[in-house]
Amino acid sequence: MEIKNLLAQLNKSKGSDLLLAGKNFPYLRINNSIIKIEDRVLSPDEVEALITPIISKEEMAEFKKTKELDTSYEDETSRYRVNLHYQMGSMGASIRRVPKEIPSLEDLKLPPIVKDFTNLDRGLVLVTGPTGCGKSTTQAAMINQINATRACHIITIEDPIEFVHSPKLALIEQREVGFDTDSFGEALKRVLRQIPDVILVGEMRDLESIQMAITAAETGHLVISTLHTQDAVQSIDRIIDVFPPHQQGQVRTQLSMTLGGIVSQQLIAKTDGSGLVGAYEILAATPAIRNIIRKGSTQDIYSMIELGGQYQMTTMDASLYALYEKRLISRTEAMIHAVNHERMEKLLSGKL
């Protein structure tokens, strides 16, 4: 068994991930399900032997020292985001497939307003959702759209770099944490001196990176970033709650002025088994939304999204129901991924 053969299986199946762990079977993740690909448990030594060819000696030494590593690898077919870790004393690896060709917004069937977000001159645009829901792909498509349509300076800060962008109309610089910079925080401290127009922050991980991303948006830049939150309301609350109580009033004011929009997404298995389809909640920063954020009454945002069709806003549950009506997803999947299960049950039963 060689890593190149396992990666070939991953690409042939169009799966999203290869999962390896000592004392476990090897698995592929395909359409949100994990599929065993060898009927044999891997030993810890076998896992290390599989991983060694795609990791540099320096990276392997760093991994054995820190017991954690995020890096990337590329072959003739795809790029891969590689996470190494230890579990029960033996090595584990999660390898995410990243196609070399960057999809367009249209390829991903993203709501049209996402293209409007890429046309913003300034502000904070968030792409949110659980792990594995395609946030990085959506971000890459947005940057690709800007790259193709605007003569501007784009800087991305990623850990690691996934999609590699070629220059089109834009000057684009991609900085990898751990290779080009020590941390998101360090990169963000200096990014304004690099005179960007658009900044992509791979992930807002902590108070420092969130604060600096808001400041960059406040000072006239378009900032695109992600959070691991389920919906728009959780995203706003997460940003505010990470700050000490005495700063939260100021942050609400800053966020109310800088937020451009939020795209919350989930990937759901299609009923015909042919792949995954996206469900999206969209928040656009209208004057009413900005006022709610400033006042701290974020519980009112959900109803504003429901009533915001004229601004191309939609709730996650409305998106799920639309997919169900088109028979793209099952009733079970709609219920599993719903935000308000009681309301979704009524929608599916025709009681609303």
C-alpha cells in the first residue's frame, strides 16, 4: 500500500478526504459518509510510512516535536490539505482533497448576492458553517471572482494555502502561516502596510485575529474570512462574545458599521446519491440589521432575514425547504440540518 495509490482512489471517487489512523482501517469520506477502502487495520508504523513521502524532513521533525502539523501537498492531479496529529500514541492523518481548478461562483451555484459581496469596496464578509461544508471553496471562488474582474491588490493569509490563484487582473499574494508568517495575528499586524485592497483571512481564530480583521475592514478594506458557526446570528454573537465585557459595546458599534454580509452554508447529500448540494443562509447588512447589531438585540435578526427577500436574504430553513421541494434532498436530511426543527416539521407537513 502506497500513499499515491490511496490518493488516486480519493481522486477517482471524487471524495473529499482520506483518513488514516494507526490501529484503524483507512477510510475515504465521500458525500459526507466515510467508506472503508481496505479490510485491514493499519499499524502505527504503516501510517507513518504512508505519510513520510508527502512530508518534508523539517516538517516531520516539527510534527514529532509539537505533535501537531497543518501543511499541504501537491501531485499532478490535486492539492491536498494535510493535518497530522497523534491519537492513542500513534500517528493520524486527515488529508483533504483540493482540486487545482478553482470553481466559479456559478459552478458552485451560490446565491447571486455572493457576487455582489465581492463587488464591495470595503467591509467584512463572513463565510460560516461546520467543518467540511465547503467554506474554503466558497472563499476561493469569491477571490477568483475579484481576481478576474478588478485591478486590485489581494493578500490572503492561510493555514495552509489550499487553492493557488494565478494573477488575472489583480496582483495576488498568498501567505502561509508557519512558512511566510508566524501566525494570523502577526500577518494581520503588518498587512495594512502591504497596501492591499482585499484581504482574505483563512480563519478568524481568536480575539487578536478577529479584532484586526474588523479594524482592517473599518479602515477601508474588503476583508473575507470564516467562522465555524452555524448561522448568521451565532456568527455575530461569537465575534462579540470573544471580547471582554467592557469592550463589547464598542465592538457592536464597529461590527454594525463594517459588516457587509454573512454566507452560512451546509453541504447535504442528494437524494439520488450523485453528490452534495449546498444550502445557504444569507444575511445582508441593511440599515435595520446594522441597528440591531448596534443595540445588541441579535435575537431579532432571524425574523429580519425571513422578511428580507427584497435584499436577497434567506434563512437556512427556507433554503433547505426549497431543496426538498425540488426533490434534491430528502425529508430526513432537511430535518437533520434544520435550524428550527419545529418550524421545519410544519413546513414539510404543509402546515405553514
